[in-house]
Amino acid sequence: MDREAMLTAFRATLEDIKTGGFARRFQDEAANGYPMLEIARGMIHGPMPITEAEASLRRLARSPAPEPPPTT
């Protein structure tokens, strides 16, 4: 891992929170019906191309699939 790049990203995120940028984007998200939340839910609960590709590679390699995460 690139420590400096990680610190830079963390500092930028903290600055975004401090200046209110995150809150503004969150309010816009809420006003628009949380479209990013729906995308995230789809990624978690629905089939995704990367997941399908991983399953295909596991079948080819005859490797067992990992245990799915617990559902809440």
C-alpha cells in the first residue's frame, strides 16, 4: 500500500466533511430518492459482471466459492 497516497485520500475526505461537501451531496442524494444507495444495494444483492466473471474463473479452476456474506 502507498502510505502517502492513502494519507492524502484520507485528508481530502476529512476536508470534504469539514467543508460540508459530503453533507451537501448527501442532501442532494436524499432529495433525488437515494439513487446511489439503490446502485449499492444492487451491487450487494444482485448479480454483477465481476461476480459472474469470478464464478466462471472458479469453475474453470475448480476452486470452491467463498462463503456468501450473512444477510441481515
